[in-house]
Amino acid sequence: MNFVVCICAPFNQEAVREYLATISDKKTTAKDVYNACSGGKKPNCEMCILHKLGEMVDEHNRKIDPQPG
């Protein structure tokens, strides 16, 4: 399924996956992904960063460097 990740600057999981695929060998932050997927908008409530978007970025970063820290 392709759920909406952010309702403030509407973008979905597919947009996040596509962006993460473009930086597949680099770690990133939820705020950087938000910026890319929202067209440069600043986060409003940041609930997506704390929840689904943050989870997706954490998973991406663990694939690159499975060691914490």
C-alpha cells in the first residue's frame, strides 16, 4: 500500500522511497527527506518526522550502516 506520510505538505511513501533510492549509498535525515519530498517546504507540525517518515529514514540508514551511532 502507498500511504500518505505527511498531510501538511502532502506526499506519500512512494515519494519517500523514490527519494531514498536516489541516495541509496548515503545516510540522511528525516528533515532532508521532508525537504526533498515536499518541494522545499518547511515542516509544520513535524508529526511525520517523528513517526512514519522518521521510521523510513531510520530503516534506510540501518541498511547503510547497521551499527548504531
